[in-house]
Amino acid sequence: MPKFRVSITIDSRIAKEIEDYYREKVKTAAEKGEDIPKLSNIYEEIIERGWETKSSLRKK
């Protein structure tokens, strides 16, 4: 898949959700002794899958 540069603007609510999601990923990786994910990879995942869909799935 080709890579593209993307610019996005997010509000404070979404920014907080992304930060919490990233912290959750870091905590899980640290507990398992895995590599800490890069924040840029988290943003790629969010853009690829769509944050609103991902966010609603985590809240269940």
C-alpha cells in the first residue's frame, strides 16, 4: 500500500481519547515485555480504521 502524507485536525475530546488509547497500548506492551508502539503507528491505525468506529468498539 502506498504511503501518503495526511493532515488532520482533531478536537480536544478526540485528542484525549487518542492519548488514553496510546497509554493503554504502551501499558499493555510494557506488561508483556514487548516493544513500545510508536505514536505515528497509532495515528496510522486510527486513520486506516477510522477513529469513531474504533472508539465505539472499545467502550463496550
